[in-house]
Amino acid sequence: MACQRQAGGVADLVSPPFRRMRFLRGSFVSPAPFLNSPLPPSMREVSAKQTEGVLLFTRPVPSRIQCRMDIYCRIRAAYGAYPGEKRVIGRSVEGRALFAFRAGEGRPLGIAVYAVHAREWVTALLALRHICRSVPAGSVWFIPLLDPDGALLVQRGIGSIRSPRRRETLLLLNGGDDFSLWKANAEGTDLNVNFPARWGEGAKNVFSPAPANYVGECPLSAPESRALAAFTLKEKPDYALAFHTKGEEVYWHFHQPPLRLVRDYRFAHAVAASAGYPLKEAPSSTGGYKDWCIGALHIPAVTVEAGSDALSHPVGEEMLPVLAERTEGTVRAAALAAKEIRWKKNSCAKP
């Protein structure tokens, strides 16, 4: 059973061609071994700029090579070129790497996770934008793509799944080959209800594999959520953020006791104000990463829902500039709020 499996060893799945990527005059140039024939320079360059030593993809990949530069390839490419501290924190169901990028130094330490849901893959590109913004206090670990298998399923369809048996199962679960609204991982587990935070008590939870809302066999049964939980426990962050689409709102509450409630509200208010989003509560929602960080680690944590609710899932890359503009200050605001919280905590501890 998945509940009895232990997390496997962390493997570096970054292929050598991506390690050889280089910067030329501010542009990110890849040897691109997956391109079958020579292309003009404008096509060989993955549009990017270097800001404070960090890679930022600035334009969508040209449509005629998008099938060869899917979201996983783009995050892997960014990982290979990133000059700062980085780590592979685990692997997905299908063995794809879960990449983490660190920006800044010291404490307070934050963790920001993106693309927890498959159809919300555009937030992985939002992560690359956020990495380019300097962290004003302490450091942040960015995890752009928590559900690579699911994201590829949405982008590329059933052909992205490596296992023939898994393909058959997913087609049955989905009721067809249109996976554009799929939220779960490659086993049909919704990662955002798989954490041990009142697990299985959510109003929309389901208890068998499905395109969305399946809680898993037990808490942390999915390798992706298990890897994120292990990484979080190891790093002991001071705060956490989870980026989703859509709704333009910030969720922050999860049964905190009174003292932490005030602290967490102030933290969440700072994050929400930076984006112009309202604060929201979801008492019937459980099992999320934000919920687990609040309940188990006793740290402030929020879920940021980027993008207007008028948009349709999956939110496309053409909306990335709008999402980035509204949320560009969220991580900075979180870092500054956490710094103030940490300072007050240390001041109170002094005799």
C-alpha cells in the first residue's frame, strides 16, 4: 500500500544537455538536443533575461516548438542554468524530478510552492518570475512544479504518461482523453488534500482516485506531497506560501489558537495587501499544504489564488504578465512580515 511506502532516494534527473546551458549577452541559450534540425537564433534562444543572477523567462515559447518545450522541460532548463543554491527534493509518480531553487540568505526562511494542481501549471512560470525578485529579508525556497506528471497530462495529454497500464487507468478515471481540467497527480490523488491536516474531513473530499479531490490512501500517500512534507520538516521554515489559480484571494485560516490567530492574520494581511486581494476563510477545506503548515508546524502560511475568477481553467500562459504584476510583491511582503514576527519573538524571549 502507498501508506507503507518509504520515500525513495533523491535522484538528480537533470539531463547533461541541460547542465551545459550558458548565458550569452543576457540570453539563455540551450544546446537543445531535442530539436531535430538547425533553427535560426531567434528560435534557438529561450527568451530570458538575467536579473540579479536569476533566470527569468519573459515570453512564451514559439508555438511551433511548444510541444518540445513543455512546462517540465522549461523548469528543468531553468534549474540547470540557475546559479544559486538548488536541490531536487524528490520524484513524482512517474519519476520526474521535483526542483527547488533558493533565493536570499539566512532567516527568516520561507517555502513557496507552485503548480500543486495539474491544471494550474501556469503558476510554475509565475514562480520563475518571483525568483527574480530579490528577497528583502532572509531567504526563500521556491518549488515551481510540485505536480509535473499532472501538468504534462493537462498540457500534452495521455501520451505524456510513461506507463501503459497507468494510461488505461487514467483514461477510465477521466472518462475520456480531454485532461484539460485535471487537478490530480498521475495516480488520481489531489495533492492539496493529501496532507495530514484534518485529512479526509473536507466537504468536497472523495475517497477513490479521481480527476480532483481524492484524498489518497492515507496522508502523504502521494510521493509529491510526501517529498514536500519531508523537505519542509528538514528546512524548518518560518512561513509558507502556496500559489494556485484562480479567484484573486488569499486563504489564511486553519483553526489557529487565539495568539497565533492574531500573528497569522497580520502576516496574511501583509501578503494580501501587496496584491490587492481580499482575505478569505475556507472552514470546509482541509488537507492542504497551507493547512498542514499552520496546524503541524505552527507557522503562518497562506494560499494565494492568482488570476480573476472570470478566467477559465486551465489559465493560459498569455495571462502570465497579469498574474505576475498582481503577485510580484507577495513573496517580498511575506518575507518582511516574517522578519517582523521573528524580531518580536526574539525580543520577547530576551530577559
